[in-house]
Amino acid sequence: MAQPILEMKGIHKRFGSTVALGNVDLNVYPGEIRGLIGENGSGKSTISSIAAGMQKANEGTMTYHGKPWAPGSMIEALSGGIGMIVQESGTIPGITVAENLFLGETARFKGPAGTVNRRAMNRAADEALASIGVKNVRGAMPMGALDFQTRKLTEIAKVVMKDPEILVVDETTTALSQEGRDILYALMKKFRDSGKAVLFISHDLDEIMEVCDTLTVLRDGAIIRHFTKSEFDADAIRTSMIGRELKGDYYRSDFTPSRLDEVALRAEDIRLGEALKGVSLELHKGEIVGIGGLSPCGMHELGKVLFGAVKPDSGTVATGDGERVTSEAGAMKKNIGYVSKDRDVESLNLPASIRDNIAIAGLERYAVNGFLILNAKEKTYVDKEIDELSIKCSDRDQQVSQLSGGNKQKVVFGKWIGRGSEILILDCPTRGVDIGVKRAMYQLMIELKNAGKSILMISEEMPELMGMSDRLIIMKDGVITKEFPRSASLSDTEIIKYMI
């Protein structure tokens, strides 16, 4: 067997009293795409981030090509040969694409009198983006004007242009459409085929079995098992991940669409630039409506318009009783909640506590006379959501930034469920969460539906759209191309032809 590029031995990592990693050994070999999988909080992102210089281990040693490896930062690790694409946003919105790509390296593009030759820098950025297959993005564009997926593709270009020997991909595909995923998969295979290595972290079991050569399962900060390609078995991997078999239904067990007669939310002829070209729909009480398509089809923009976060060029959004929705504050007054795909930027205040993130949306529910906050009442309000949603945390005052992806998402759900939202607009609600948390969220959605709540679920995952929706609406190029009722005979092949 070839010698490993990276050897990690006896790695321990603690966050306060929480043991994130306990005595973990991991080798990464040339010419492999090694998958890392496990429930949220299992340690997969922690072990990868230690290798990539994001944080340091409390104990243990690392060697890179047989020499001690202890990078002091991600920049140092990348220059040494290990680059990581982080799970959440890794770009700065207030500057250009080129400035993001060459942050801290603008001295490479010297102009007259110590200035920066922006034309040369923009041209180099264009070449870096083109080299990985990103089209229609230029270095001179402001980063804040790009959508979530395109920002993620620029992060990929930033790491790949440094030509690392080990590429760490942490839950990156959850931010990408199929086109973006194909770009990333091609890059990963190129790394492997050239004798380099990829560490690929994903919660999507089908994806990880398809693209990986080997698989390492972590649970509770320990490595449970290594699988070779020939040993890949979905049931065995799931059992290794959670230490038990999943009991009960995953998606809905019924195949009969159901809803109440009363309309909860209505959109009529919504138009927004090239993103939405006359979209109309109704959402009934006691109904889950799924919206799917290949980005950029307009579905994410539609979610923002329905919540009042984006004003359309024309068209109206109103509740069933005819009251218009024109702002986020107005939507909240009408008991509408919104879970954004870009969780860390648009749905959470990361430096704040769990308590503050959940409590902020429900002030009128627990404050006396709507403004006097009693500490005991606020604690009771927040603790109820932590308990009912099983949010894993040290206490209510823990910073949200310290939570795993799944527990962050539970905090977002708690914010809206706690205030009694009757209508929930969920944009990629299970992005970046493990199968156990996904199952819990699906069961929660079923409970909310059965209680007469209305759910509009925007998703890029075909199985959950088919598995959860009473009606499935497909979008392409800013218009609705087809609507499918819930059915046991519905196939993804039939659906996809209306997406492409």
C-alpha cells in the first residue's frame, strides 16, 4: 500500500466539557476520495478542520509526507498543501469576486505608484473561475450580488487555484445545484486521478456512495468503521452512523394528498426580473406543497417574495383572508415564518446565544404588555423549544456558532415554531443535517401539517420532495412547468423532464 499523505494519530479535541474527538487516528492516501460521514456532532468536520489549520487539537500528532504537520491557520495549511472548502459562507460580500479570490495577495498585481492593477487581478480571477468550469461570473463583479451557489463556486476556485495535494470538501454540495455539483465532482475526480486526495464530508448517503472510493464513519467523536468501495452497503453504513437501526417511517407513509379547503397563502402573477415570470399558486391549510427545480429556476427567489423579504416587480402575495404581505414584519404579524437556505447569513445571528436567536422572534408571546421582558418567562419560552426539538447544547446561553449544522437548523425552526407560526416557508430545510435530524424534521413537518399548519417546502432534493409533498410544483426559467399530486407511482424520471 502507498504511504499516506497525511497521518493523524491520537487526536483529541474538547470544547469546554464536550469531547468532540477522542483519540482519533486517520490516514489519507494518494489517489483516493475518502468520504467522512456521521451524525451532526460526530466529529467529521472537527477532524478535517484540524488537518486544514482552522483549529488546533488539544492532543495528538499529525505528519504530512512523514514530516510534522501543525499549521497555524488555514492560509498556512493551504500554502503547505491542504485546502478546505468550508460548509458555510467563506466569502466577504462588500468587495469584488477578484478581491475575494486574491485576499491578502493583491501585491501580486502591482500597478504604478504602489497601486493595484485591478485589470490584471480581474483577468486572473476570470481565468481561475473558467479553469473549474464556472461561466458567466467575472472578477469585477461585486460578491454581494451573487447568489449562494455562485459564491460557493468562487470559494472552490479560490482553494483549487492553489493546487493543494489534499482537498477537504465540507458539506459543500448542499449549497450547489446539480450543475454546480457536477463541477465539483469533476474536480474531485481530477484530484484523485492525478495522485492527490480528497476528504469529502456529506450527509447524503447516496451521493457519498457514488463518488467516494473509501468511507470512514464517525460517531460521538470516534471512528466506528472504515468501508472500502466493495463493502458499501446503505443499511450497514446507517447502522454504523447512529449505532442502531432507524425505526418507523422516514418520509410520509401515506400516498394520498390531503388538505383543508381554506386557503392560507395566495400568490398571483409574481414577476421579478428574469427570476420570476408570472408565478401564481395557492397554499392551503393542512398542506405541504413542495417546489423543485434546477437552480436558477426562481424557486429560491419565490420563497423570499412570499415572505415579504423581496419586493416583486408586479403581482401580489396575500393571506387567505386577503391581507397583503409586503414586508417581513408584516409577514410575521400574519404568522408566517421563513427558513432561509443561507442559514448562517439570513436565519441566524451566529455570535448570539441560542436563547437570543429563539427569543427574538417571539417577543410578543412572552413579554408583558408586549415590551417588558421577564427573565423567567423568556427562559421558559426558550427552554420549551430546546426540549421539544432536542437541541443538543451545553445550555440556552451557548453561542449558536458553536453548534453543529443540524442543531443550528433546529434553532431556526424553534424561532418560528415557538411563536406559533401558522404558515412556514422552508427553503432547503434539511440542508447540511444528518439522517437522524432529517427524520426528526420530517416527522415535525407531518405533525404541523396534521395540526392544520401550512408548509411550502422549497428543495433541491428529489426524495424529500416526493416523500413529503401533497402537491409538487416544478419550476424552470422562472415559470411553473408542471404540478404533480402526491402518488405512490410518481417517479423522478417523470418529474425531471419538466426541470430541464
